[in-house]
Amino acid sequence: MSLGLTPPSADLQRSTRELCEPKLSATSIYRLLAEQGHRLFADEAFADLFEDVGRRSVPPRIVATVMVLQRIEGGSDREAVDHFAFDLRWKYAAGVDLDYPAFVHTVLRQPGAPGNARGAPATRADRLRAPRPHTAPRGHVPAQETGVFRPRPSDG
């Protein structure tokens, strides 16, 4: 047996896409979110939940992706943010590279009461749960209980 050598850190400069795509199946939820996240969770679709001025929020697509993966994989808000910070697949699914910063777990908490400063009736979580069958990618069907898309069961 020969000595295995640790690869140089330069490999960490590759993109999440370059590292994940060759290893993930075509039906992977991570791949689906990476490829369709910009359509499923367009930032503009959440614009009415935010003020026009103030500190920038974590982009809605990233929050939505983390909430979906948290729901699928389970875990607390802290654990979900830790996954986003350290799990390459979560960053790939959110459409960001390795060096994209993590965020505070309280971003994932649902507001205590419906509505917001503009009086919108929906919360981020409500929008994630709402089925959107018209945006289902080919080969996927909406999961009615979450609004998330899942691959069609294979015949056979």
C-alpha cells in the first residue's frame, strides 16, 4: 500500500457546480434545486415581503432552498444553517459557490403573526408550501403538501 497524499488547497477554489454535478444523479433534489431554483424561488416573487430601504436580506432563493432541504432532511434551524455553511450540496442547490457566507439561523424562523410591514398575507413559509404545478420541471410532479417538486415514480 502506498502513501496517500492530501490534495493541495487549490482544489477548494473550484465551483460547487464543478464539484457536484458529476457526482449527483439526474433526479437528485440538489440538482433540481440548482437547475430550477431561479424559477421556483425567484427573488422577485418575494419582493412584497420586504421594505424598499434598509439592510439587504439573505436572498429569498437561498432561504427557500435551505427551508426545502431542511424539511426534506429534517433538523433544527441551526442545523440547517450549519448544513448550508459546510455541506457542498446545499450550497450547490442554492446556486452559490463555496465562499458564499452563511447566515444566522433566526432568518429561518417564521414570523409569529401573519402579514408584514406592507400587509402581505403570506409568509415565506406559506409561499414554499403553496403548490405551483405550472412550474413543475418536465419529469417532476408537485408534492401537494409542501409545494416542492419531486421526481415522478419510475414505471417498472
